[in-house]
Amino acid sequence: MNNHKVFEIEEADDPRIAVYRNMREGDFLRAQGLFVAEGEHLVLRLAASTYAMHSLLVARPRAEKIMPLLPQAVPCYIAAEEVLNEIVGFQFHRGVLACAQRRPLPEAAAWYAANPHARKWVVLCGIHDAENLGVLLRTCAGFGVDAVILDPSTMDPFYRRVIRVSMGAIFSLSVLRSTDLDLDLDFLRRRAGAELYATVVDTTAIPLYRVTPATAWAILLGNEHRGLDDCCVARCDHKMTLPMRSGIDSLNVATAAGIFLYHFSVPR
């Protein structure tokens, strides 16, 4: 089975599978430098990516199918389904889970030096909901965004629910971390040549249907409740909005992102 080291797990408290037993504690996984992928589909996407797999935990009936499909030789822990469910405490995994090594998220300047033809950027500011972040990453991957920049307050993209909802988009999408958003916005404008578009709920903003995207662009999306901070909006070249029926405040940020990115992706 691809030279995997195979270990039978009989008890849920076996110390060899501590990372899976504690996987619901995000701080524990971060401290170990790991993240978790749940389910056969995500595990196979992970195995095909450049992320180094740490181990596999699989229900005994699934082992013979899944293990030969892993290109990387990794420790494989096999357990009865009832033991596996006791270990992880839920059943969304469908009998297959894997741990992998985290990598530091690059900063924009360093990433752009190696990818100077990038023209499509999304900047996420203060995204705190795992499901929103997961959908946002999946949407950015679907519309061919070159890179997504997470501001310092946006949540951990390696959180297991983010990975699950994004369908593993982080395994292939370039996700960057900003430590100073002001500097990175200046970098996008001055070095990457991108025009910055603030997404706002504002009657003075340009309706999306009247926006003609620049050759290189960066779309800024704000917090689920507050939207973009005024300072972020002020740094942008354009303010754009989705015209909506009176009495409706706004759309969910992930839903709105799909509409904006579709408009920016239509060939002109």
C-alpha cells in the first residue's frame, strides 16, 4: 500500500492519534503546526497538493480503497468506525481524515516577486465567520483570482470548517497574509499596478453594472457586520455597490463576492 506505515488503533485514547482526538481545538492543531482535512474528496485533494501530509486516520472498511490513492507514503491509522467516531466526536469525516503540515502564508511583496503577471486580487478585511471565509475562498478559486490577501484580523484559513466549506481551495489558491494592510494596499497600487475597488453599501457609490474593471484590479471585501473600514475605503480608487431593493440592507459578504467577481470576470 504505497509503503505506508500501517497502525491498528483499538482505543480512542491511543496517544498516537492525539492530533485527531483534539482536532476540534483549533489552538491545539496550530501549536502542532497542523491542519485537518475531512472526507475522502478533501483528503485526495490534499494528497495531490504540495502540502506535506502528516498522517491518515481511516475507518477499516475504507482503508483498502483510500490508501493506494495516496501518492505520499504516510503513517496510516486504521480503526473500527465506532472507535473512529469516538476519537473525533462527529461523523462529517465519512470515515477518512488526514492531517497535514501548515505552511506560513506569504506576504504580498514576496509572492508577487515570484508571480509578476498577477492581475486579479481579492483583499479580505475582518472576515470572522468560518463558513463565509470558506465560501469566499472557493468563489475566488472558481473565478480565477490570482491571489487572496487576508488582513491581520481575518480568521485562520486552516481552520477545519473553512477547509471543508471551501472544498480545499486553500490547497491550490494563493492565500497571502498581510501584517500591514496600508502598506500592502500601496504595494498593490504602485508595484502591482492594480486599481483598488471598495465594495460598499452606499448610494453615492457606482452601481456594479456601470463598473468597467481595470486591466489589473483588487476588490476589497469587508467584515460581515461592519463592512469595510472608512480608512480602507478612502485608500481605494473606486467605490462600487450592488443596487438593491429598498429596505434590504445588504447581501451576505460571500454571496456579494460571487456577484462582484462574476462581473469582473466577464470577457470584454
